Amino acid sequence: MKTFAKSTVALLLSCGLGSAMAAENIQVAFMPDIHFHDVYGEFKDGSYQGLKNSKSGENATIRSMHAQLTSTRLFNENYFALLAALDDAVRRGVKYIALPGDFSDDGQPVHIRGLKKILDQYAQEHGIEFFAAPGNHDPVRPFDRPSGEGDFLGIEGKTQRMYSKGAKECQGYAGQFAVIDAGYELPTVCTEEIRELGYEGLLAELADLGFYPQASNLYWETPYSTYSQKNYTHDVATTQSVFANRQYEICHQGIGGKYKQADYTACFMVPDTSYLVEPVEGLWLLAIDANVYLPNADADTSQPALAANFGGSGNSGYNKMLTHKAHVIEWMKTVAERADAQGKTLVAFSHFPMTEFYNGAAETIEDIFGAGKFQLARSPKEDVSKALAQTGIKLHVGGHMHFNDTGVKQYDDGSFLINVQAPSMAAYVPAYKLLTFKPKQQVEVETIILDTVPRFNELFEHYEQEWQHLNAKGEKQIWNKDVLTSRDYYEFTNWHITELTRMRFLPEEWPCDLKQMVFALNGRQMMVLSQLDSPLTQQQVAQLTNGRQSIEICQASSVPTQFESTTIADPAFAIAWEKATQKAEKLAEQHGLKLTDFAEWNGFDLAVDFYRLRNADELAFKDIDRSRMPQYELIATTLAQHMAVNDISESAQFGEVFKQRFGGLFGILSKFASGQPSYHFELDLEKGTISDLKK
């Protein structure tokens, strides 16, 4: 059938009849941010044996649970999640799977071999074709560099440090590997198995993932190809696809080559792995390499392949694509024009989002949490999204953020862009996107949640040892052991977002006063504070309570974990609090709610729900108490007038900081909860519209 299809396409193209070709009822699964870590990978140099696992009988090389619960991604259990996702795709009859970046965790040889082994198995046994685009973790830099981590899990629950030669921990030895006693709990393992591969090493291992033309492809090209569809042959494509041909010049200030300005400095030739492939008649998959590794201003141009000359690509994305990879943007435009002229169904995918992913809340987030927080640098600017829409690309599937979201941009010139933000199977909510391409440019998008993952708890015996070891040492910041009671993978990732909120997000992202109020207040008190007209200033409350109830002003640890209005010994304040309570009760009743029910949740519950909604959009509703969302919405509406954040001194009324801080916070939460459909929906690529199909 494929031979017939290829000859038919060639004939139609030669006759100018390509416009008849459109993909219909073809399914493509999109699985970004797998962050694959081969938990049972073999170190070929014999440098490390791992931990003997009683369930599998194999030796496990894993990161610690502490490392996982303080990272935005899991490192270990996603190994089993990938297997479950692939099995699910097989059951659905999916034959095409796209991997929009971060398919590995830092492109280390031991993990890349493990990933290739698994994908090769599914390709051979089930006829699945895989198409990958690189992410900021694969590669971390355009060229190889030393790597490693200090938080692997070793014997007896101890911390195992592991690095590659050239890292500061692994120097001054000969041979392939070394074990160095540096005075830590366990000797440091030095091995080349965990160095970070650059583009060349990655492509050498993963050539079959779309990066090079395959005999089964109906068509394949790159921004650097000189042939056309009319004279396409696999042999010509193979010749032109060699690694050396796929390079471009990038400078610190912008793109080089024909675009280069006279004052540009620190210029280097770097790889670009973008490609277009037609795996089946009528469907074009545009895999965009959106990694932009900016050369450092002081880069050493005498060492062009030195990874240290470049910054990472994590915060660059399409904001820098326009300035530093303009030739790829221009190529994307030609691809879209040809797809439109020939009636091809075109879907672009890359690691980075093409539209903003905070449902319009970015400005308030910056006001509340500060510049640079919440990965705001990774959000494409509005003019960037418009420029991308004007290339003619209408549908893009992205990753990177580990978010579930849908962005729709419509512009006055008639252009539009739909960005489907696919979640990560290594985070909450673990899922992948399944797109079904239908007649008349209709695309059905389903979110396949990986709630049941076989063997997800296979490594828990090792974490039990870790917890016991940390507890025996008297560690203050220790993860909640109840994580190990998770009944399924979905519950495990719910624990992950909860502990991540407690152990990383709140300590690192939240301003002191906001964090202080989160731990001091419950929902009922928040509702009352929203109605409070206090007769006391911040300073007066501090004086009356020795600072213990001055929860709105950042203080030392003497502030209690729970606010108590009765400890503010002032008659006028007591009257004001009672009036505010009565107003809150009446307001709640008007909306069919009871004020007493608000006391069933506290600020930490709110913070966890905040991050659930940020990560999962409408998928998070099942994990938020049914009665809580209407309560959140009422407080958000009540505080909406206070969303602007101003500098408030100690002379301001007590309650004003709360109203302004939480006005913004609840406003953000409301936007997280009210975006475009993101679970199960249908797209019309002719009109740029979206329809919710959720039951």
C-alpha cells in the first residue's frame, strides 16, 4: 500500500493535482516532556551497578525521592509511564507518535540508549513511526559537555553523587571511569555514561526518530534542502540531510549569515534539526527545532565546539527564534504556503509554546510574585505569536511547561494560531494528546490521562530506605512519607504537585507576606477579611499582639501558623470583625453558600489548588473539592476591585495588604480556571474556531 501511495503522490504532484491530498481520520499522538531516565540502564563501563530491586530482579539507577519532589518533573516513575502511554497508543491503533522535545533528561548516553531500545521495540512490534523535535534538555547545549547530579539514590538510602569527566567533581584521573572518596556519604562515581550529548551525539543515536529521511516517508525536507517535491527522491534527501549540511550562523546579538549586522559579535556555526515529513498521504508534520542557544558575549570564538560558549535554551523559545533563527521562520512560511496550495493537513510541533499559557494572567502574576517568577520569560510575547500566525501555521502542539492548556489567537488580518499545550507524563496531570485529523480540516483533540500505570510503585522500596535514612539524620526538610501510599500513578503525581508546592514553590516563588498569610488563614477568615473595614492600622495590630497577629507584614518565625482575630484586644476591632462576619455570611447566602463551609480549607489548600489549575487547567477540577471552586469564585469576585498591587506601609489599615495580595491571587486563579477547552475538543482549521466536546 505504501508503494502505491508514493507513486500516486508523485504522479499527482507532477500533474499539479496535489491539492486533492488531505489527511482524513489519521491519528497522531503527541508525547512531550517524557524526561526519560532509564531506571534499569546498564553502565557499559562498569562504573556503577545500581540498587538491586526485589520486584524486577534488576539493578536500579534512580534519583532520590527528595530530588523528584523538589523538581517540576519526575525522574524515575516516568519510565513506567512511557511504557503505559505506548501500550495505550497501541490499543488505540495509533501508528504515528510525535515527541515534542525533552524526550530525554539531559541527553545522557545511558538514558538515550534505553529510550532508543524501547522505541525501537514498539516500532518493530507494532509498526509505530516516531517523530521527534529537540528540547532544551536534549541537548542541554549544542555540543557535548560534562554533566552529573549529586542526588542519585545510593545504598541504605544514602545520597549517591555521580558526574562525568571534566565536571569539577571528576577531574585528575585517567581511564574511562573513577570512584573518588570526597568525604560524602558515599564515594563519587565518575563516568562518561552521564555526560550530556550535544546534537551530533543525539542524532547519531536517534536518527530513526524523523531526524533523517526514512524510506517509508512520502516526502522529507529541512530548511537547508535544495530539492522540491517534484524531484524528490529518498537518495537525494539522504545525501542532503547529512549533519554537516544542517548548520547556521548565530551571533550574540542575532542571526548571522545573510542577516548578519556589522556590529554582531561572538558568532558560531551551530546545528538546527528542523524538518518536514509526510509520513502518510496528505499529512505534513512540521518538526521545528526551536532551541536557541545564545552565544555568550565573552564567548571564546577560537573554540567553536565549546559548550561553555553558549547559554541554555530554556528561556529563549520563539521570542528568540524571530531574532536568532529568522531563516527557520521564513522556511516555516513557505511550508505553510505549499501545504495550503496542495490541500495538505499541516500540524507543526516543537518543544516550546507559540502562545502565552497563563490565560491572560501574566501581568498580574508579575505584579504579585515579581519579575522573573513563574517562568514568565518562557511565555511568547504577543507580537511573537502574531508573527507566527502570519507564517500561515494554524495548528501547533508544544510542550516545555508541563502544562495542559489551549491557546487561540485571532488577528485583524485574518490570520490565527491555535497552540495545543500538551502536558507531561512526568508531572501532574500525567497525560498525552491524541489528535485525529478529519475531513474539511477538522481536528479532534483528546487528552489521554495516564491514571493507571503498571509497576509505578516498583521502586518504592528504595524510597522507604531513603526516608528512614533522612529521618534518622534528623533532616528538617523531609518529604511526606504518605507519598508511598499512592494507589496509582495519578495519585502519585497528585502527591508530587502537593509536595512540590510545599517544598519548592511556596519557599521560592511566593513573597514573604503572601506566604505568611497563606499559612495563617483559612477560607472563612479570608472571606471575612474581604469585608473588613478595620479601625486599626498594621502598626497598631502589631503593637497590640507583640507582632504575633501582624500577618500582613513580613516578620520572623514568631508569627503563628493560624490567625486568631480574638487575640487582637481592641473593642472597636472586635465590632468591625463582627460586622465583616455578618456581611460575609449574607454574601455567601446570596450565592447559595455557607460561610462555615469556607473554614474547611486553608491557605495551603488554596496554594496547591492554584498550582493544580496552573498545571492542568480543567483537568484539575476532579481533584478540587466540588464545593470549593464556587467559594474561590466568590472571593475572587469580591476582591476583584483590589487586584492592583500597591506599596502599603504599616500605617495602612489592617486587611488592606490581604485584599490587594489575595485580590490578585484569586484573580489569577480564576483565569487559570476559565481558559479555552483543553480536555476534549474539536478544531476547525478553516475558521480558527474551537468546540468543546467534553461530556
